[in-house]
Amino acid sequence: MVQEIKIGVIGPFGHLMGKALLNGVRLAAKEINEHGGVLGCSIKLIEKDDHGLPAVGKKASLELLEKEKVVGTIGFCQSAVFIESADLYQEYQSPLIVSVAAGSIIDSKFKKEKNFIFRTSVSEAIYANSVIEYLEKNYTYKNIAIINDHTVYGKSVYQDYAAALAGSSLECVSHEEFSSVGEEMIQILKKIQDKKPEIIILAALSEDCKKIVEKMESLGMGQLVVGTWTLGVVDFFSKVSYHPLLTPQTFIQKGHHAKGWAFVENYLKEFDLDELSMEAPSASAQSYDALKLLAAAINQAKSTNSAEVLYALEHLSTVIEGAIKDYKQPFSQESHQALGKDSVFIAKIIEGELVY
């Protein structure tokens, strides 16, 4: 008799985003097991570190699918790592919920029939539209500059913003791409200054964004800066002094609903963290919710058979309580995206905190 149900977890666990993913899933697993588990069995997490490398992620995915024969998997922080492995989950017909990686390119791996890939992460295309709508509603600024890194992710985010701007009253007056944040960035920023943008959008990961805003400060720049959701990593928002800064998020530690507060309290206690020190609140909450949804589907299916779990995910009949929200039929055969624009808000970074 099966005593444990194996669930895979994959991500770059040495990175704060990966740690947030892992801890969110671990907390959900602990709570589920304390309340009877799934189908009367305990959840056993099979954790694989992809080190942020596509080849490593593919090898780890194969181990989860072939050797461990997991019932489902939660994971991926980087779109490029996901892309390398995505076809494996479709081939093995094993449910995967992408809980952190936000690149809109992820949707290109969805299949029209028997699509085993789901998301509790928000697509950067949704984030971009949310940001542009927010800027139009709350500011009188018109001129925008966009700086993206040269990766698949950075290029993809730029395309998302270009599409969002096309139907807006805002105009992109400067677009620059970079490969390193050194002297090259100083020249890029000076070039952008000549175009007199009022807003600068950064399409890059938090480590590079931190270096960019520091260089902006050194040049005496003071434009409104909008970053990707990755600015919600504690090593960024707690250590930058640049102001004003905005970032789209699905969850922050302060100002959330009552269930969100309970999630934060339990998270800090479980992982012995100080107040306001969650590694990446959105990543943690999205990953926590992902396992809650997968567990609910297995219970509803009364089976670990992949086809039956897939059907249950697409036809969840009960409301599942999550950290971000209560989920009522979050997936369907037509849509495997659990969170939409209604789950996105624009956070401000003020004095080392993410706030509404």
C-alpha cells in the first residue's frame, strides 16, 4: 500500500527566488500532512536543484519523471530553464505547475489538448498591461524608456511592454539593451537622459536592476523606475535607497488579507525569519498555493493517475484557500493560468519595504 505521494519540486535553491519557491512548497506540504495528507497518504517532496541552468534542469526533470515517478511537480524560477524541460512533462504526461517563472514565453509550451502544464505565476504580459494601466491612471507622465538585458527573459519582457504601450497614451522614446552592468550601462543611461524620459522600465533580474539604480543615483537621475516582479526579492527592496520605485506583485508581507497574514506568520515561524524578511513574498505565496491546488486535485480525483489528476485540475469543484486568494475553478481546459490581472497590484518600494 502506498504510504507516501511523491511531489517534485525544482528550482535554483541557492538563489533567493528558488529558496522562496522551496519554502512555500515545504510549508504547504507540512500543513497538508498535518491535516491528514492526500488520499490518506503523506506528501513526500522530491527536491531537485536546477542551479538556474537549463541543462541541469532538464536532467533533474528526467530524474523526477523517470526515476522518482512523481505524481506532479511544482517549480521553475527562470523561463529559460523551464523551456528546456517543458516538453518532458508533456511527453510523460505529468502535471507541472510553474509557480515562479513569469516569462510570457511559457505559454508557448501549452498544448491545445492534454496540456499538462499549469501556472500560478503571472505572465509578464499580464504584468506589463497592469503596469501601463496603472501609470496612465495615476501619473501624467507620457515618455518612457525601456532597458532590458540580452537574455530570452529580458527580450521577452521588452516585447510585452511594447505590446502594452501600443494601445496606450504613453510613448517609448528610448529602448536600450545591455549585456553587462558596467561602463556600458553608464553610457546607456547618459544616452537615455538625452531623450528626457519621465519613466524608466527595467526588464532584467533584481541583481542587475540593483546595480542600474545605483548608477542612476550616481548620475543624479530621479525618474520613476518600474521593474519586473523580481524587484520583490528581499535583497533588492531592503537594500536600495533609490526613489521612486514600483514593481508589480501578487503578494507582499504588509497590508494583505487575513489569510495572507496567517500565511506570513506561519512562514516566518516555520523558517525562523525576522519580520519583513521573506525571501520573495510573491514567489513563496504562488508556490504555496500551487501545492494546495495540486493536492486538492489529487484528492478530488481519488487517484494519482496523471490523466485523472489533469482532469481534476481542470475541473476543481471546491474552493481552495490559498495565501494569495481563495481559488474557485482556477483552471479549465481552455485556461491553465490560475492568476490574472485581478490578482496583480503595483507595489511601491519605500524605506526598504514593499508597500501598497
